[in-house]
Amino acid sequence: MLRLMREHHLLSPQRGPRGEANLHDGRITTDTPNEMWGTDGVRIQTVDDALVWVFAAVDHCDGYCAGIHAVKAASASPRLSLLLRDCKANSAG
């Protein structure tokens, strides 16, 4: 079907890429520690039927857990921002 549509020029024209080129080379590791961190949060059910959020920051160089934070109720964005701020402060000193 695709061949027939192509031969009869029935396919929609291809669109070119929009915007600026993506300069990402596909590498998410760094050569030195304290340069880039990955963050994530997970909601965990406890034995007492409560939910807690656990947020972590991991160094992209060596996989070191640079920070961890747990709360009962949370919005991910502010918690991860605080965790990253602490990681950056710890790497500076």
C-alpha cells in the first residue's frame, strides 16, 4: 500500500525539523563529580496505610546518592528544587 501511494504521489509532504538543532550528544554521564545530577521521586505505601514521598538526587559521574528527602505529602517540583539546591551547595564547599 505504501509503495502504491508513493508511486502515485499520494503521501503527505514531509516536514522539515523546526526550531534549533538539538545539541544533545546522547551522553548523560559526566567526567567529574558534582557537575550534573539526576532526580526522581517515588510514592511508597507504608505498613500503617500511609503514603510517603521519597526524593533522591544521584550524581551522573559516579552514581553517588547526593541527597535524599522523604515527606508525607509533597509537590515534586519544589522538593526536587530544594534537593538540587542542597547538592549544589555541598559541591561548592
